[in-house]
Amino acid sequence: MMKLAVVEAKLLTREPGALFSLLIPLFILVVFGSSIEPGDTVLLPMALAIAVGMVGLYLLPTTLATYRERGILRRLSATPVRPGNMLVVQVLLQLVLAVTACGLLLAVAGTVLGAHLPTGVPSAVLVFLLGTASMFAIGLLIAALAPNGRAANGIGVLLYFPMAYLAGLMQPKDQMPAMVARIGEYTPLGAFGQSMREVWAGAAPSPLLLGVLAGYALVVSIAAATFFRWE
Amino acid sequence: MAVIEVTDLRKSYADLTVLDGVSFSVEEGEIFGILGPNGTGKTTTVECVEGLRRPDGGSIRVLGLDPVKDARKVHELIGVQLQQTQLPENIKVWEALDLYASFYANPRDWRELLEEWGLAGKRDARFGKLSGGQQQRLFIALALVGNPRVAFLDELTTGLDPQARRTTWELVKRVRASGVTVVLVSHFMDEVEELCDRVAVFNRGRVVAVDTPAGLVGGEHRMRFTLMAGDTSGTAGLENLPEVIDVSREGTRVVVTGRGDFATAVTAHLARHHVLVSDLRIDKRTLDDAFAALTGRSFE
């Protein structure tokens, strides 16, 4: 199990997608970060939501669906090791990647850009965990349903843009139709982004939105587990 | 001792019957062939034996164990090379061997395998950069890294060029020589004839014969020739030769059926009686003929 984690970690570092998930949100942060006012509470939560969304919606499902397509999971089930170990290792590694991406964003924003960092650390961690759980659940569902790695990648992209739009990650929320913005708040990425913004503004995150995130995480992962095939 | 015993194995998907009562047993130390055209249930059978599929009926014993109930124990004792399986593009050869070795309780030293299978020079190469033959050798090495008692090789020379196939055959013989029982799934007649001690011939979800390749071929050959002088009396004593089974004559054309080295006996007999012949041809029966005789259809 340990060796599996080490080898998979090495493979992840050789994966260009992993580098993109680290660099794209950072790029957005730096480009827009030069024009923010000190104490801004919008840009950093947005960059964090983008980072977690990219790992959960692209990288995780693409990796798992590719492994199934290439028969890697099937080959594992012919050894004394259960292929479920691979799933656990992958989810943990991708979680590490999401945490790394967010840590990088926080470090750059906090030092170079002088952006506002939240004071309520426990609620920030809670929001991060629930948001990541719901993104990963959707990623696992994509991996369960996609026939191959390329399809998983395509579904990830197709889902990501409307979700990012509804979440207000592509333009300021006040420039969106009120109705759309309202609906968007209850989409997984929207609830995640909104809770982040609340935490950044120094408020407690709304229990309703946290409940929505937990609900997505639970329901979607049950669906993923139901539909998942090893081959 | 039988290392694998399969009795009355049945499996269907929806209303399609894939295995319709398959039985055979594999003895310790042999190369056992599973031969048949594509879609006759060979791979399904082997996957049931490997514990990758659950049979609908019948029983399977691998070294005395049930591959479904005792999956973990069985997987410790067998090594598999699956059809259409890949590794991650970016994994290095040594990493794959090292990783798979870590899955087993008593693995072989993967450095030895690297040498044995001619992959030492490719130790740090990524899987995606290997040639087809190198990938195939890596898969066989991965099947052996757990120090298995039985190795399953499924269509291992498909897609290889003739030279690489020959080389792979030599390697499979070497695996058996090291004491590992080999189950070889193949739809190539020549491969099975070259390698296997015994063969189960599959057709439409059943085993239609289990025998040695020579036994399946039957050892019967035919010889045809035309008498030049038009005088049939010179062939009179042919029936009495011990190697000859049958002689049929039609005008000056003669067909002799026999076994073993009957051709030498027949030509010596003809020479002794000063019979001149032309258009002499010997037809050797092949596994293809045997398959057609068993199943009533041609192989490919």
C-alpha cells in the first residue's frame, strides 16, 4: 500500500495535468491580483474554488477512468492487493494536490499580493473539506460513468465551465442575472465559492450552504459507488 | 498432481451462453494450451480460474483452493498476463516490477527478472516508450515477479512480429523449465504445436478435445502418386507394410494412408519392385485439420 502510494505520487508529478492544476489558478490569481485593493475578499476564494474544481473535475476522473480503460484496475485485481487500494491512494493523493494548490495560492496571495487571509481558520478548513468532498464526489461519479479517460476529461470540461459560470467564478456575481446568481449559489461549486467568500468576509459560513455541500458530497458519492465498474 | 481442476464450468451473459460445461485439468509442470478461435470462451474460462469472474455453475480448484472464496490465497500463488492490459504511460520499468513485487508475500528479486527477460538496459525507460516486444516481456516478468506456481499467459504473441514471437516462445519454455506450470491461451495453431504438452480445444463454449498436439493431429498422413507405366501390379504388396493403414487405387492414381515413417517404407517398396511414379506428394495432417475434424468448421 505504501509502495503503491509512493509510485502513484511519482506518476502524479510526471502528469502535466497536475502541474496545470497548480499553475492555472496561480496565474489567474497573479494576473487579477495586481489590480485588487488591499484586503480584497473575493479574488482569493475564487482562485481556491477554481483550484479545487480543477483537481476534482478534471484530474481525478481522468486518472481513474484512464486506469480502468487501460486495464490497470483489472490487472491489480489479479494480485493479492485489492484494486480498492488504488482508489483510496488516488483520492488521497489528489487531496494532497488540492491542498498543495491552495497552500501555494494562500502563500502567494498572503505575502506578495497582500490579500486578506481569513481569521476563522476552523470554518475555513471546514468549508474547504466540504467543498473538496463535493467536487471529488462529482469527479468519482464522472469516473464511474465515463467509458474511457478521454470521455472523462471531456465530461469534466463540459461540467466545469457551466459550473464555474453559475458559481460566479467567471465574472463578478453582480453582473449576472439575479435569478441565475441565486440558482448558482446552490450548485456545488457555487455553494463552495459563496461559503469561502463568507468566511473571507469574517462571517460564519451559512449552515444552509454547508448542508448543501455535505448533501452533494453524500448523494453524489453514493451514486458514484453504485455505478462504479472495475473494468 | 493436478494443479488446476475445472469441472462443468458454466457462464452466461444475459441470454448468451459463453461456457456450456467446460471441464479439464492441468498437471504440475506442464505447458497446457487453451486453443480455439476467438469468441469460444477461452478467456472467460481463464478469467474464472484466475478469480476475476464468478462462474454461474461448476467447480474450480486451483492448487486445492476456490478462486472466488480464497481469492487472496490463489492470487499469491498465480501470476497472470492479461489480454489488452496496459500500464500507466509514465511508469518506469523498474518501478512497475518493484511495485508488483511489493504485492506478494514471497516475491522474486525483480533485478534478476530484469536480467532474465532482457530488460536490464530498459530499467529506467518509461512504459510508453517501450516497443511491443519489450512491453510483452515486461508483462511476462510482472506475471512471474510474485514467484507463482502457475503462470497464465493470454494471447501473448498477438501483435508481435515473427522474430519476436519465436523469441517469446523460447522464453515461455524457460519459464516451464524453472518449474512453473504454464497455462497458455492462444488462437495460433503453430504456437500451441510448438509449446504445449497438452491442449484443450475449445469450440462454442465447450471443450471438444484434450490431448497432446501429436495426439490431436493423430499421426496419420497421406501420400499420393501416379504410376508412370500404368501397371498397377507393382503396388501389390503395399498393404502389407506395417506402417501403411490403407491403399486406394483409381486408375493409375494411388493414395496411401499411413503413420510414422511410412513414406520411406513405401518408396523403398516401390524401388524394390522397379515401379516408376510421378507427382509424388505427402500431405501431413496439421492441428488445423484436427480442429476441422473435431468441430466441423475451419479455424479462422
